[in-house]
Amino acid sequence: MTLETLSGPLLALLLGYLLGSIPFGVILTRLAGAGDLRTIGSGNIGATNVLRTGRKGLAVATMLLDIAKGTVAIVLAHIWFDQAPLAALGAFLGHLYPVWLKFAGGKGVATVFGLLLGFTLIGGLSWIAPAVYAMVWLGVLALTRYSSVGGLSAVVAAPIAAGLLGRIDLAILFLGFALLVFWKHRENIRRLFAGTESKVGAHRA
């Protein structure tokens, strides 16, 4: 294997990481004068914590941008390098562990949805996969009002959907993503079992 043959995969991984590591929640809250997101609520950089600033528009924008960066990474890597899975891995790891924030990033639920959309746009998955993800995510959130439960349920649905659609390779990839999302939610899981997890719309003590 030569440097030339390695350059495409490495560039796809790097492209994904750089796009995934953009901390939109931190950037948007600072630009809006809402302070440093990492010192608010749970300290997480995702849309749920942005919502705790009271800026619903910023929370929606953060979620959409966290979704978009995963989608864009896959589409660009597919066009430029034909290495979508590596870009997906890079984008996901970039979001969870951004070098700019000392590797303290988000929890990955929105970005996983963006990755599903990306694979759908390049023809790797049916629209059924992101549709199932969105329905599980929003449906469980609406039923429980726990953002963590909605997100965790959705990431479990992703590899199942990919597998049922015949993409075992992507099912394995998204299973790995799901395990990391569960790891990033370990404090939320502890609070759920303790009965102290905050619900969406509730004031955090």
C-alpha cells in the first residue's frame, strides 16, 4: 500500500473530523451573547443544553447544523475520495472529541442522524433509515420528555434499520456509533436510574 493509495482514505477521515469538530453550539451562543455554553446547565455543547439558555432559535439552529455537518462530510468525501464510511467515522469522532475544545464535545445524536441522511443522499441507504431514526427520536422524546431517552432510543434504531435494509457494513458502523453515544450519555443513564434526570422544558436545579 502506497502513500498515494492511503491519501484518499486519510483525507476523507480528516475532512470528516474537521467538519464534525466544529462546535456550533458554542459558536452560536457566544455570537448571540448567551455566554460560554460549557458553563451552562450540563456543560454539553449540543442543542439540548443550548435550549437551557432560553434561546429556542439557537437550539434549533445548533441541532440543524450538527445534523448538517455529518451529511456534508459524507457527501463531499463520496464525491472527492469515494470514502464515505471513513468520513462518517471522522465526523462522528470530531463531534464527540473536538481538538478545539480539548476533546470535550457533544453526545452525537444529531450528528448520527446527519450521517444517516448523508448515506441516503449518496444512495447507500433507503430514506426509510433516517425516517425511522427521526420517528423514534421524536416519538420517544414526546412520550417521555427525556432528551437522553429519545436520543438513545434513536441510535439503537439506526443499526437495526441499516441491517434490515441489507447494509450489514453500515449496521456495524452505526452499532459502533451507538455504543459511543451510550458511553457519552453514561451520566444521563445514571441520573435516569436515580430518578434525577431533567426533562425537556423543566428547570434544572
